[in-house]
Amino acid sequence: MDNDDRSYFAADKFSGRVRLFPLPNLVVFPGIHQPLHIFEPRYKALLEDAAGDDRLIAMATLIPGWEKDYEGRPPIYSVACLCQLVAHQPTAQGTYNVIVLGLRRAQIIDELPPAKLFREARAAVLDDTNVGQGGPDDRQLQQRLIDACLRMLPRAVDVKQSIERSGLEKLPLGALTDLIAYGGDFSPKFKRQMLEEQNVDQRARLLVHQLTARSASTRGEEIETPAFPPRFSAN
């Protein structure tokens, strides 16, 4: 994962026009590299269009009931993750393996009239709020979050040492919440809640509450840690 310096993305130069890549249960977060396997013609067209232009794709989530109109324009949740195409590789089968990097949260304002094979929309970048300056309160909340993660892995070997080596304790709180929300074995509903929450402190508190509750309910059980980096997600 890249660090939290996203200054290379100039929000003030963002056109506000995004290509929509909606999937049923995948929730992508800023700062995360997400592998994708693209095989549908409309999403292959989306990829080729992005690769030849600004390389921006909005990873959106389909609202339940999408199965009735999957080939059309089923409704999506209004907050998506604006992503940048960082790598794509064609396969012998005519599909693509792709990696996108989450950049920023984005509010979908409205969808544009269909003019291409894929869906497009107008969107606005959402800024994190209540971003601390690394003071005592921020460090305390960050430590509470890391401690809650450790309690979820009571039998893991050298977990604390692994966290220290990975530099998680040095990450800004907002980046840490996004990493844990993405990588944790949470429901798609909770992950959407985390993506939609712009207040960094509130995201951290929600995670601490969720992890503490899960730790209490699974005490004495073996906890299976999800694979990281994640497997390719198929469209």
C-alpha cells in the first residue's frame, strides 16, 4: 500500500466526470491497491477508455436487487471510491488483469445519459474531516484501534512485531482506518458505512467498537485472517 500522501491527485483539476465500475459486494478504499479481472465487453471498453485518458475509474457498489437489471443500469450507492488505473495486462483469453489504486472518496451526483458501452456519472471528491495533527488524542485513538486489532488475533504469532515492522503505527489515522476496514472480515454493509463516513475519528471509533464486539463474541475461537493482498475480483 502507498503512504497517505495523495497530493499527486489534484482534486481542483478533477473534471467531475467519472467512469462507473459497479460491482455487487466489493468496497474499495483510498490508499488500497485492488486487483480486478475484467471480461465483460462494457468493462473492457471502460478500461481501454480510461487507459487512453485520465486513468480514473469510480469503483461503486450495486444496491441489492441489482440482479433484475444487471445488464442495464441498476441503482448504486451514492458514495464510491475514485481510483486510478495503475496496471493492466491482457490475457490470452481476451480479458484483462487490472490493478487500480484507491484515491479519494467520491459522491455520485447523477448519472450521465448513456453514450458509451459503460456507465458514466458526475461526481464530487469528498474530503476527510476531523483530521488530527498527530497529537495525544489522535495517538490514543490510533493505539486503541491497533489494540482492538490485536485482540482479534489472540493466537497469532508475533502479531505486534508484525504490526510494528509494517509501519501501521506510523500511518495517519485515516489511512489506518481505511486499511483495516478494507482488509478486515467485515460485512459489505459495514464496509460501505466506513466508506461513507468522512469523519476520521468516527471511522476509528466505529472500527474499535466493531472489533471489540467481535473479539468478545469469538473469544476462545480461532480467527481466520483474510488473505492480503486480496485475490483478483471478477467483474
